[in-house]
Amino acid sequence: MNRHKIINDPVYGFIQIPSGILYDIIQHPIFQRLRRIRQLGFTNLVYPGAEHTRFQHAIGAFHLMTNAIEVLKQKGVKITDAETEAAQLAILLHDIGHGPYSHSLEGSLLPFHHETITKAILDHLNVAFNGKLELAIKIFNGVYKKHFLHELVSSQLDVDRLDYLNRDRFFTGVYEGVIGYDRILHMLNVHDGHLVVEEKGIYSIEKFLVARRLMYWQVYLHKTSLGAESMLILLIKRIRKLQGKSDVELNITNSLQKILASKANRQEELKEELLLTFTDIDDADIMAAIKSWRDHPDKIVSYLSKSIYARNLFKTILGSKEEIDKAYNKIKNELEAHSEWTANEINELVIKGKAENNAYKTSLKNISILFKDGRVKDISKASNDLDIRTLSKTITKHYVTYPRIKLH
């Protein structure tokens, strides 16, 4: 029988989970899998405290959604009990499609964005729960009449972002990421069916945008993390390349074996059998595979696996496109002259890429400020003390990542 549950969260304290469908969803194996997926992928290799999971984030976002809806109700916004529960379900499940190591392997294991996988899982769970997720799916997809409910789930000021910035800051210890999430929630309102922030909350929004910018460069796009992720992506790509060309036993779980053997195409529909196989893998499958592949006969697979396992990570250099193009050619020449790698192997191991960051996207649903006289302005026009145009500009940093030591 269902029972009322309380979760002690290190960020917010006690979070109450009501009985019924919300409790049942949290107890479902597909949701419990989020306990075994790190929120920040390989960021723990830079910030050792970043061991928190997608499960913790989902519960935290649920808590903020509950608080936000309560604030809106107190301000006279009409939200039924059914809509409240559906919005809570939508935010609980908003990241259910993430695979092992979260964004690190996005598109590498299956050629689908995590939101596409999330929508497929929502449909699967809706059948399993006899249609009880219908309204939650409408809210998640942004097709429900009360658009502000979707904006609480997915927008430039949603409870997803409020939680992950607050939570990731907490576990990494990066104090520049501190945001006034509680004040922001209490400044929310609804105007013409859309989410707005009351005028008194404008400075909290400015700080939120600045914190987001800083967190991206200091945490999410940290160059050491970029190097580690590049190694993992290259490792998975190499294993797939070798499949069918070698009789070497991979020594991995059956589910991961099926995913790696999959020939799924981005243009194809995500079949349920493949979907359920994907929901059976997590960080543990990948790390067990890496541990096993240290003894793989392929030189690149063995080298990458040993390096990731022992945190002997690639060196990463950031710069302009011109600087990185120049460095890329120089690095390849030096490795060819002073290492045991062949030219073909070096072409695989030296990786160029780019990281992009903008804290505020003017092309998306904007953050609107509601003034006391009833006027509504976009934050970029309402803010007098902060140039939002600077924060909305996309900053691109090019990088090259490569082995820092010779192969012995």
C-alpha cells in the first residue's frame, strides 16, 4: 500500500512525496535508475564533490515545482489539483531519458536527443499506468492550454534550471553559482497565461543569469571535463568500429552489448524494445566496461580505458579557431615524431571541438518582468544595471584535446 514519504535532501531539507501516482512513479525501476546516473557526468574528476545524481535533481525540481505552484495559487492563479499533480509528474520525469553519464554520452549510445527518449519513456509509462500521465504529457509537450505550467517545466526560467544551478553549485562548491532561488519562486506570477516575474524580483533574475554564465565556464564546460568526455566518446566510437572485425569478448552487460550493436537511425522511430534496453543501462555498465577494456588487445581501446580509469586524462587547450587549428597540426606532428602512435592512430586521438555558452537566448521564450502598472517587458529591456545583450551573446571557445604522455 502507498504511504506518505519524506526525503531528506541536503539542499532543501525535508521534501514530502504524497502517496498515489507520484509515489508510484518514483518507485518505478525506470525512475530508480536515475540514482545510478551522475548529474554532471565526468565533472567529479574536477570537483570531487560532484557525485550527485539525476534522481536527486529530479526530486529537487519536483520540490521547487510544488513550491512554485503554491506561490501562484496564493496569488489567485487558478490551478486544479489534477493540474498540480500533472505538473509535478512532468518535472519529475523531465530528465528520464538521460543515459549513462548524462550529457557526456548524449548521441553516442543512441542517435537520439535525451528529450526524444524522454517522450518515448513518458508514452511507455502512460500505458503502464493506464493513461494517468496524459495531462502530464500535454504539459511536458507544451500543448496544454495553461502555458505557464509548461514554462515551469521548460523555459529560460524553469524549476529545472533553478534546481540544477543551485544543486550543482552546492556539490561542486563553486560559490559564484549561488542564486536566490527562493526569492525568484516568490516573485513568480502569471500574466495573459504566461509566466512572469514581478518587478521586485528583477535583481534576482539578473544574478541568476550571471550565475548561469559563470557555472557554464567553471563547471559544465570546464576544459578538463571536456577532455575526459572526449576520451569516453572516442572509446565508445572505437569499440563500435571494432565490432564485427574482432572475436574479442567485450565482457560487458547484455543490455550495453545490445545498445552498442544497435544500428538505430536518427530518422527512424525509437522502437520500444530498444528503448527498454536503454533504460536498463547506467553509469555502472559503462565503468564496468572501461575496467574490462583495460586489457583489450586493441591499443587505442586499452590506452583510453586505462587512462580514464586512472584519471590520466587528455590535455585540453582552449583558444580561437585559428589558434586551435594551428595547435592541432603542431600537436599531431609532435606526437608522430616523439610517440609510439602511428599517423592513423594520432588522427583518432587528437580531437578538435568547440564549446558554446550563452546565459540568455533571445530566440526562446523570454523572461518577462511584470511592473506594478501592468506593463510587461523582456528582462533585456527591463534591466537598467545589467547589459542582458552581453549575456545573450553566444561565446564560442574552440579546443583541442590530446594524449599528454607517450604510450609505453
